[in-house]
Amino acid sequence: MVAYMICAGIWLAILFLWIIPVIRKRMFYEIYMACGLGIYFSLIVLGDMLWKSGNILLLRYIGYIFFIPGAIFVVFAFIGLKHKGKPTSGWEPTTKLVACGIFRVVRHPLYLGSALFTVGVILVIQSIPSTLLGCIAIFFFWMASKGEDKFNVQKFGDAYREYMERIPLWNFLSGLYRLRRR
């Protein structure tokens, strides 16, 4: 019962503090991100409390390893947006296109990091419900990336189109290879 109450609190906070304000601003890609994070946090709360977890230790260790690159992408995305994006308040919305640091490897490191965290949680919990919900969360993060591309093309124009041609959406291996070749 406590787990359900915590999840209800998570979703109410996301609804009133995130989704409703972005609907008013017509930033629909943010709704995908909010829902993806809501599912992610619900997985963490519900995973070990309600679902029988698998006991494959190798998968669990691999899941923990996924948290490392996920954290790197998320932390460096926040740092880049805050210091290079010239935000009007907080760390977002930026007023300048950020194409340095982690943004030289992938266009949406924040969403990629969130997806990697979700893969890690799926592998740690090892249950059918967590796998299904985790895949939905990853889909939401992907859709948020695609939606933010459209938003950024409107916001930054040709500079962002050129950035999209140079930097992959999520394929960080390709991004690292391209960065190394430059």
C-alpha cells in the first residue's frame, strides 16, 4: 500500500508541477520526458516491493554498470546546459545552442542517460512488468528526443539543422568515433 501511495505522489507531482505547465507552453516533448521519468521512478518504487525479481546475478551487475554511463550523460548534460546554454532561469530553457562537451557526442545526452538508467533498472529488477514498463519509458525518452529536435529546429534554425547532421541522436559510439576523427 505504501508503494502505491508513493507512486501516486510521484505522478501527482509530475502532473501538477511539470505536465500542466508545459501543456500551457505547448512544449509537448516535455510531456514524453515527464511520463518517462514518472515510469522510471515508479519502477524503482514498485520493483522490489511488489514484483518478484529475477536472481540472475550477471544481469543485475550489468544493470548496475548501466548506471555509470547514464549518470555521466545526465550530469554532463546538466553542466553543459547550465554553463554553455545561457539559460534564462535555472538550467533550462537555453538561449544558446550547446554543441560542446557531451553535446559533441550525442544531441540529447539527458534523454539517453535516462534511458540507460531505465535499462539498468530493468536488468536489476528482472521482472516482466518492469521490462514492459521500462520499454515504455525508453520509448517516451526517445519520443522526447525527437520532439525536442523539432523544437530546436524552430528555435535555432539552420544552426541546429547542421548540428543534427554532425551529431547522432543517441548513438554515442558513432558520436565518439566521429569526435575522434575530427
